[in-house]
Amino acid sequence: MKRLAPAALLACALLLPSFACVRANAAPTERLGHLTSGASYSLAADPDSPTAAIGLWLHVPASGYSFDSPGIADLAAHALADAPVVGGQSLREIVEGVGGTIEIEPSPNLLGISIVVPKAEASATVRALAEAYFTGTIDAKSLDEARRETSVRAVEERFNIESELQSRLFAALFSNGPMHAPIYPNSASSLDAMHLQQVQHYAERAFRPGNASLSFAGAVGASLLQQIAAMGRPGNDAPIESSRVERAATQSVRGSSPAIAIGFVGPPISSRDDATALDFIASALLDRQLGRALPLPDGGIAVARFVTLQGAGVFTIFGVGKDPRKMKGVLLEDLARLRTPLSRSRFDRLLRAFRFHLASAIDVPQGLADNLGWYAASGDAAYAPGLPGGQYARSISRLTPESVAAAVRRYLENPATILMTAVSEKSV
């Protein structure tokens, strides 16, 4: 799953100037709402931006509603992007024809379609997006084109060490449901086995306004919503939650590289202050001035993230290096230090760095639209980092050394761990 780095408009006076700070005075009635069709929307307009970022986010299982068809969400999303909608052109052709970009990003239980186009093309693009995904039909030609695109992505993901670790870790943390199932299949033959009618039925259920959150940033306005307000199939599905395992465990596996994954089930998005604390911890954990006794072994590298989700978030640490067991000890030692409240001076320094990191992630419309859409689809649009006057900034203002240490003690104990050793190459 692509991790959408948490991003927020936080203490603009402490940060480099950006259009995000200007947006803080936007009228609150324009920022969040629901369309007649049932889709929710988040809007952060910047009339001076030369581009418009448009996002469509759906709470749908990447592996199908029976969790036995990895790749079907990506396949259906690409097929609808390639099916003709306006004047015989597909959404992809319309977007790329004006120099724009379209990205499709499935995660276990959310699917995102992110589009960036020139300012003048925003209205036509929003209309084409709604026609493609809310009323469009997959045909044999668009499905064949989608198979090629999804097959390439599936291969890329198999060679992406972080995706490999994440898939194994989520399967270890959750016993069933979309979080337990892989996003992509192991072979292209599995994609070929998904017939047209199967993908059509999935798309008709998944791609409905009632399952969707739209996000807009940059050169956008509320008028864009009027043309699509009633478009789409009726009905909706509640988000499908995954059951967590009762006891964490350590697994040793063979993979593409020596690496480690450490994971904890964290708070749901509704626990805003705790979720924000874990975002801060993920930022602070690998800070070299925390007092680590040893550097990461053998030049290893690591990244920590908190994935904010509706049912239960996931705190992850991924590391790649020659000695994963030694790396595990160093990383868990770092976590142990954070159980004790940081000094005020160190906490303040880390908080300034955290705020800068968050603000820089939304300094372009696409970054802002991605975050607005992710949090809305996860169940709390008002908490979306980057939303002017949103709840995230209020939660960060309540962070203290004591609350951060308490969050470590409450959530970051007894991890699930994946220790990966590289598969040895066979001699020819």
C-alpha cells in the first residue's frame, strides 16, 4: 500500500510560507460536505494555483469482496480509466491529452485515483472522472488494456521490498478480511483468470458514490461539484473491517533481501489525539539525536510510519540491512527510550521538525488532495491533515512529552515481527 504521509497545516508562522497558510481563511461551509449521490467531498481551493488536483477515494477491498481475488480492484480501476466515456475518449486519454497525470493506488481496504490537470481543464476532468467511475462500463478491450497495466504493477510490487514486508506484516497482524489478503496476485495467470463478467460485477458494486470520497485542491471550486452532484449508481457498503490476531508473533521468512518488519496495531482514526501522537512518534523514532546507543548495523536503513485507518491503525517499522536481528534490537531499543517522556527541549525540536515535514507534504495540490481523500475515506474528513482549521492541528497542539510516552506504552508493546533472509541465487 502506498503510505500517504500524514500532512497538516500546522503553525504556519513556524514554517516556510506556502499556499496552505493562505487557505486558512477559506469559508468552512465550502470545505466538507455530501453530494446528492451520496459521495462525500473535501475541498481546499487555491485560485492562484496553475493546477487542479482531483482525487477519488473508495473504501473497497483490493482482493474482492470474498478476499480471494487479489488484483481485482486495481484491474477494475484501470479498466474504467481506459473505457471510452466522452466523445469516444477514455478518462486516461482525456487527462494525458492535456498534459495531466493519473495515478491509481490500491491499498488493502482503500483505493485512490489521483489526477492532476491544468487549471483550465478542471471542470471537464471532474465530469469525465465521475462518468468513468460512477456510470462507466468495462468492456473487453478496456479489460485487456488493464490486464497489461496491472500485470506490470504486480511485478513491480513483488520487487518492492517495502511492499513485500508490508504484505507479510499485515497478514501477520490481521487474521482475516482485506488487511490479511494480498493486494496483488503472485502471477499474471491469476489476473488472466478474472473474466469480464466477474470484473464488471465487482466494479458495479465497488464504484458507487455511496462508497466514495472526492477530494479537490488547487485551482478548484464548489461549482465543480454541481455538474456531478447526482451522478452514479445507488447504494453503498460499510467499510469492511479485519480482525486482528490475538497474539503477536515473530516469523522468519525467505524473501528478496535481508530485512525486517515490525508492526503494532494502533488506535482507530476516531482516537484523534492518540493517532496524532503515533504520527509524531513515527517521525521522531529514527531521529539520530534521540540518543541511540548504536547506529543501524552495517549501514542499514529504516522507515517508520503510522497508517491511519477507520477500524485500527497500524504502526510499522521497515528496515533493510545485512543483519535484521541486530537491527530489530536497535529499533526496539529506540522505542523503549520513548516510553520515558522526552526533555522539553528535545521534544520541542522534534515537534518543529515534525511540523515542517507535515507542511512540506502538502505544499503542492496533489499532496493536499491525497491526504484530504485518504482521511475522508478512512472515516473522519474533519481530521484530515491539511484541512484549513481542521482537527489535526488541534490534536498536535495537545501533544506533550508525557502524552507521547503514554502512547508508546499503550500501543507499541509486543510487536509482530517479520525477519526476512534473502533467497540465495541458484548457480547456472
